[in-house]
Amino acid sequence: MLPPQSILSEVFGYAAFRGPQADIIDHVIGGGDALVLMPTGGGKSLCYQIPAIARQRAGKGITVVVSPLIALMHDQVGALHEAGVEAAFLNSTLSGEEANAVEKKLLRGEITLLYAAPERITTPRFLAQLDSLHERGQLALFAIDEAHCVSQWGHDFRPEYRALAVLHERFAGVPRIALTATADALTREDIVQHLQLQEARQFISSFDRPNIRYAIAEKKDATSQLLRFISNEHDGEAGIVYCQSRKRVEEIAQTLCQEGVDALPYHAGLEPDVRQRHQDRFLRDEGVVMVATIAFGMGIDKPDVRFVAHLDLPKNIEGYYQETGRAGRDGLPADAWMAYGLQDVVNQRRMIDEGEAPEEFKQVLRGKLDALLALAEATDCRRVRLLDYFGEQSQPCGNCDNCLNPPQVWDGTDAARKLLSTIYRVQQQSGISFGAGHIMDILRGKATEKVKQFGHERISTFGLGAEFSEQQLRGVLRQLIGIGALAVDASAFNTLQLTEGSRAVLKGERTIELRESVAASTGGKKGRAA
Ligand code: ADP
Ligand code: ZN
């Protein structure tokens, strides 16, 4: 059999394998199953392309690659053709005639790698064709790309992926390699279980992207913060700005353009030809900033994206990691910058609470959101936190906002207890709950119309927190919501509700740490511990 090293240099023109590639390729060529976790840009494709070529040349037949995205298939097949490898795809862009031609080639064994969408692979017709190859010993390998799509806990669940278990049941003995760039422990378990990869060897790469500098800022005026970030640090450079909604994408793109940034919008509501045009410009021209919803990005291989900015909080750390991972694929310094505030927390909670999902599912989603909030509120190394989430231990990186400018922390426990007891007392007195603004007014001793209307100036904590600024208290509220010691009831005007977790804070068993910058920027002096 041709050694993998020769295929690497002769077919792909690369000198050496990267990281775990060589081990993975040896294992798969040898007929073993594999689960590969490697960050974006790590070089997953070669992990199945080289075994496909090696096994094909050894007379073992074709490799079927399951891929969820048409654009991705086109790119990969195009690149393989350039390298002189027989590759094809089967998807909805082909006419009946074209698809037939591919199937003929497939059955004649004239293809080394066949890319297909999961829903295509699991059709009876296609499975029958695979049967016929299998009987002749001409099925070399199954590669399942973006394997996290099988997990409903991931950010990109595709039910069709579940049906891929058939590959193991029907074609026992044909090796399988599943690959993904995003997998926390839960998702990983799901992949193993649903794709029946219990016997597969797991190759887990470091998820660290040392050239990316992570920074998370408190949201004040997001648009001007973004403008400052771009003009100070990335003037004229390519980047992606992620926003929650289509409307916001449009607004931000427009504002950036008015300020002289070469920005384009991208979201699922735009006409396909507009989307394509914007994507082409982003890939081709220098220094284009794409303002997008998460509809943009998967399969985009642009090496010199110098920054990824989040103007709204993603749903979870996997999403954040995958999106920020699109920066700096060339290995040169890049920024992952996010602005987030209390409203983000409220919005994300509300989306979960008001969603259609069953309660147990919502619990998982809340847990994942909490982990992201903890990352956002962290006062220590972001990278340590991020990698820890993926099960990887590391040392402070020296290249994130918290490492570069260690935030002073102040003890917000007192403020937290006062807030919680105000919420409790107001609820006791009035029998209903109130929102953040009103609770803060009471604690700060502001006798607003509403405070007077409900007689809340008689609450015993009225004015007890006069030394705290509104901004400080917002920080405390974010933390409390982040750690589950306070809930926002989206079905009742975003009122604040005590939770099981409130008790530990009220009883002083749990401390609340906040970054000093929050306090310093408002000039607040009291309420800080030494
Ligand atoms: P992933 O799918 O993990 O995001 P890709 O397979 O697209 O990553 O690889 C990312 C880039 O790295 C591609 O341009 C690929 O050609 C390149 N690459 C992969 N392996 C090597 C290698 N051993 N040497 C040099 N370049 C490599
Ligand atoms: Zn760090």
C-alpha cells in the first residue's frame, strides 16, 4: 500500500502531517473506526481523504463522505479534482441525468470519494447501490463530517444524521470515521451513541487556538463600541460581526457603511443571489466586514479573517467557539471580541423559556447558557475557561483580555444580598414581582412615581444600596442570573424571581465577584472589598 506520507506530498503537495493526522490516518487505513475532534482549520479533511486514496489504490473501493452542506461538497470536490483525485458529489443541485451519470461511475468503481448529503445516503435506492458495492468488497470507508449534527444538544442538529446508524448495521466491517470541530462531553457521547461508535478510537486534539485573542466587554453602546474596536484595531481588515436578528444585521451593516467600513449584510432573509454575491465579495476582496446571523460561516474557508465580533450573546459555548474559530485560520494574530449585557441574558433566557422544547431539554439549554455566562463574567483567563469546557486543562494564556489587563475584582456579595432581599420583600408586600429597573430604584432609594404608587419606599431595604450605581447593580444582576440565583420570568414582563439558588447567596454561603472596571467606570467607591 502506498505510504500515507507519499500521498500527502505527491497528491496534496504538503511536506508533513499536522498534529494527530498521521496517527488517525494510519488507524483508518488499517480498518479501524475513529472519532476525530479537531478545531476548525485543524486539517480534518485529509484524515479521511488520504485513507480513501490509500484504500482505493489497495483495491478496497470507494469512500462515501457524508456532508451536510452543499457548498462544502462543491469546494472539496473541486479541490480534489485539482489534486487529480476522482471525486464526485450527489445532491439536489444535480439534474436527474447528472445524478445517474455519477451513480454509474460509482458502480463501476471510477470514483475514489463520493460526497453526499445524509438524506440522500439513507434512501433505499442509494443503500441498494451501496449493497452492491459492499457485496463486491468495494466499499472502502465511510466518513461522517460535521458529526455533531447528530446531537440535539449541539447548535446544528440535523435529524437526518440519526439515520446514519444504518451504515454500521448494514455494512458491518466497513470502517467509519466521524469528524467534528465542536463537541463538549455531552455531544461527544451523543455521537458515539447515535452513530454506534462505541468501538471507535477517539482522537481528541487540543482545541486551543493560541493566535486568537479573546476579549469580552460589557455592553454599553454596542454600535459605537464595535466601531471603535474596528477602527482602532482592524481598520481595513476582513472580519465577521455576528448579530442575533436579521433586522439588527441590516442596521449594523448600514451603520458601518456610513462610517466608511466596507460592510455587507448576510442572513437567511436575503435573496440567494444577494447572499452569494456578498459571500463572494467577502472571500475574494480584501478587508470586507460581513455582518451576519449565524446563517453565515459554516464551510467558509477564508484564512485571513482578522476578527470575529459578537454584538449579541450566542446560545452556548460551542456556538461561540465555532464562530470565533473562523478568525485567524492562517495562524496569524486575530481577535475574538464580544460585547454583552444584561439584556442579552434576559433575551437568551426568554428564548429558551418560550421555546417549544420539553422541560428536560430546556434544562440542558439553560445549563449551556449558564456556562457561557460564566465565561463572559469570568475575571480569570478566558482561554483556561474555554478549554476547560472542552475538557482540556491549561495554564493562563497571556493573550486574552483578562490575562493582558487583569481586572480588579470587588466583592459584590453585599449588593447581591440586598438585591435579593429587596426582591423577596417586594414580593411579600405586593404579592407580585417586578423588573430589574424598579428593584434597583428601591434599593438605591429613588422614590419614583411607581415606587410611591406601590408604597415601596416603606420596604425595609429602601435606600440601603444608595452607594451602588445602577451599572454596578446591573453587573450583580447579570452574575446572579448567570449562576442561577435569580430568574427572569419572560412570560410576566421580565420580572425577577428568586430561585432555589438564591438562598445560598442570601445566607452569605456564596460570594459574588465582579470586575472592578464595572465599578471604576461609574466612580462607585463603596461596596468594594479591599
Ligand atoms: P478543517 O476541516 O479541520 O477545518 P481543513 O481540512 O479544511 O480543516 O484544513 C484546513 C487547511 O489546512 C486547508 O487549507 C488544508 O489544505 C490545510 N492543511 C491540512 N493539513 C495540512 C498539512 N498536513 N500541511 C499543510 N496544510 C494542511
Ligand atoms: Zn488568558
